[in-house]
Amino acid sequence: MPFTVADYVLKRLSQQGVDTLFGVPAAFCAPLFDAVGSHGIKAVVTAADLEAGYAADGYARTRGLGAVAVANGVGMLSMVNAIAGAFVERSPVVVLNGGPNAANLANLKDFDVLFSHSTGRPDGDLAAYQLVTASAARAGRAADVPALVDNAISTAIRAKRPVYVEINRDIWTATCPAPAGALPVTNPAAGTEQQLAATIVGLVRAASAPLVLVGTEIQRYGLADKVADLIAKLGVRWSAQLLAKSVLPEQGNGWVGVFAPPNSLPSAAGAVANADLILMLGCVFPSSYATLVSGGVNRIVTAYDGKVKIKNAAKQNAELGALVTAMVTEAARQAPMPVPAAVDPAAPAATGPLTYRQVFDRIGAALDASWLVVPDTFLGVASAANLPVKGRDAFLCGAVWASIGHSVAAAVGASFGSSRRPLVVCGDGGFHMTAQALSTMVRYGRNPVVVVIDNGIYGFEQFLIDSGYFGNAGAQPKPYVVLNRWDFVAFAKGLGVPFARSVDTAAAFDQALAAAKASNTPGLIVARVDPHGLPAELS
């Protein structure tokens, strides 16, 4: 059989370790799905386009590179939100689209005849994805494909961001040469790293209370071991952003907890507030960091996106891996400074009616090295930041883009990309967004456990709009944050989920979580809490 354009795309993906293509197939990209089996790649068809994007994102965060293909127009525009989150949070997803052919474009131009799912603009999908990817391009001829695909996949890996590839629907099965040579997947050093490392380490050594803040690029670029070595050789206190929780094991001297303002543990908040030098490595800055970053330039050194900024100085080019390597060498020239022991909070016992605090206390008590915690954006996200996860890469979240519903669908992808078992914790409002992902878990025999905290409202929105509602049993929520009450257990059973249980006490929650773990199948636990209750971090 001839080697085709579809074969070229899939071969390049498989060479980079991708073994799963997520999506919702449609006529324009069907030949791509037809060809997956020849390349050791399985197609996972999700229950919705948005879910496909989130799943590919979850896979990319755990595997290193993900791929997704949905219908042009209707599917692609539905999925933009998921890819935007991947762009912001440095998740390399290859978005594949079957685009219009020459006749489609000619009829649109000459006669205003819309091709399938068209908005009437010839580059509608392409233009949309240019906003949320590091590279977006269209291949109209088979001869264009090798260079375009190679550049896209290489860019995704080097930039740790999604890319978009649109291929003329007529050329998927056209003959194409096989890939030649390896892709360039590393960023070259800028030549500034040695001098910058000497300057930065000197500033750390001269500071009386320095702190290293670990960001998600450390995980994305595979620099965790080197950063752990750097922290040990410097002898500094260290924290992590929520997006980077468990990039390093949360233990050992100097660990102060996750810094997730405005609801950080006092140990982390105090360490950041009192630091006279903060070295931020690979960080992405959410809006909650605005005060710290804009008001603390005289004590902050940042290294991210291939740039280094030392206090008030101008940004300089520097490759992060080369910089960290140089800093380790520089730090080894002196003995480490002494630092306090790690923060290690203990979980209370299971007593009384179920509350937000109890849910997270009980999850914390049950965590072991088999779990990958996947929290949603909801009232409990600050509590999730303080969960005692075990080991490295035990946590996945959308902390910066903060799109509710990400967790359930991302867990689908993570279940294929990680050896850990996803444990989702989300609010009932977020669950409403992507609940159909349970169906995908059942269909493909995946085993995430989804904990839905059921309080009947969009709790985070109510908190942001009027936090006085919480703690006041007589107060009424804003009418537009009230949810339609689902029978979650019946819903899950209807999708074929083998284990589904609703609980309202701490002891029952413990029993349900243990039973769900033992089942080794998809599971749903509905944790019913008082609508006026708040997590401890927000109380």
C-alpha cells in the first residue's frame, strides 16, 4: 500500500511517543482515523468535542505530547476553549483538522456556497486557532505536508504549547514520502546562561531569606531532577505554584507548601511575603499573582518562556534547561545553607456530617502513590492545593485558565497517559459541563474515580459575587447560580458506570472511596454538603 499524508502525520506522532488520538470523527478527517491502526495508535472517540480537547490536554500533560481531531467548524470551534487552556498552561497538543478542498474554496469565493460547517470565511478555523496555538498552518497539497507537519510537531515540543495543522480533505490519502530524519525537539542555548547563572546564584547566596518558586515549565521540560538538585545545593526554602503542584515531591528540607494566593497556607504565604529574593523558575502568572509580581520587582528573578529577568533589568534570552544546569554547577561551589524541615500537615479522623473540610481531609488520608489527583476549578481548589499527594507528577489541574469542567474530561486523557489512577474532585456545576465523559471512561475501560461535591449551586461564582451567603443558613443564593438538581447516581448508572454512590457523612465517604478504589472500574462518589458551607481555606 502507498504511504499517504495520513500515514505521515501518524508516523511523526508515533515517533514522539503518542499512542492515542482523541476526537470525534467526521467526513473531512475520517481517513486519519482509518489509518491509526497501522501506526500503533488507538483512536479514542469521546462523547463531545470539548471533551476531546480536554482529554488530549490531560494526555499531553502526563505523556508529553497529545493529539486530537474533530470535525471542521462545528467541532473545532467547540474545542477552542480546551486548546486555549492548553496554550496558557504549556500543554503541547497537536490539533489536526480536515480542511476544505480547492473546489470548496472556489465555490465559496465565486458563488457564496458554504462548504460543510463553514462560517462563510475561507480560513475560519485557521484564524480561530492562530489565537490559541504556537503554530497554525494549512496544507493544500501533499507536497506541503512533510515540512508543515514537522514544523508543527517540533514547535509543540519545543514551545510546550498546542499547534494546529489543517489538511485539505482531498489529500489525506494522497501519496507522501515517509518521514526522514529526527525532528528537532530541543531549544538551543542562547549563550547567556553561564553568566546569568553566576549572577542569579550570587543573588541567592547574598540574600538572607531566599525562596525558589517552582513553575510548570520545570515539569514540561523534564527539569525536575535538576531543580531538586539546585534546591538542595543552595539550601533554600521552596514552594510551587498550584499548576506545578507535585512537579517535585512535596517533602524534604525547605518545603513550605503550595503558593496559591489569596488562600495559601500560612507557611507558604509567609515565606513568600518575607523572602528578600524570590527565584521563579518556569512559572505562569495567574491574575492572583498580580500584586506580588508587579509590586515585588526589586526582589524577583524570573526564568520562563526562554527569557530571564533579574529584578528591574531588561529581559534576556536564556534556554531554561541550560540555565538550570549552569545554576546547579554554580551552586555546587559552596555548601548549602541550613533550612527548616518540610511542612507536613496531618489529616484529622473521619467524624460527623460531611463538609468540604471532611471531603478533603478524607481524600488526604486515603492518598497513596497510585493516585493522580485532578481537581476542577471550584470552591475546593484551594483545599486541593494542600492535599498531601505522594511523589512526583501526582497532580493535574487547570489552575490558570480555570475553565470549569476541565477535570472530568482531562482525566480521560490522563488515564491513557499516566500510570497513576485519576482521582477527580469537582463541584456539581463543573460536573454538569463534561459529565458525559463518564461514558468515554466506560466505553474504553478506564478507571478514574470522580468525586462530585454536591451543594446545588455554582459555589465559586456565589463566593465571588457575594461571599456573605456562606455561613448564613437563612441567606438565599443568587438565582442565576442555582443548579438543576441531578440524580447523579442514576445518571452514572445510565451511562454504564459500575460504581456510583451518594454519601453525606465522613465515615460513609471513607467507605465509598475505599470501595471505588477496590473496584478498579470507573466510579462516581457524590459528596452531599451544606450549600452554605465553605472549605477551610475560604472560611
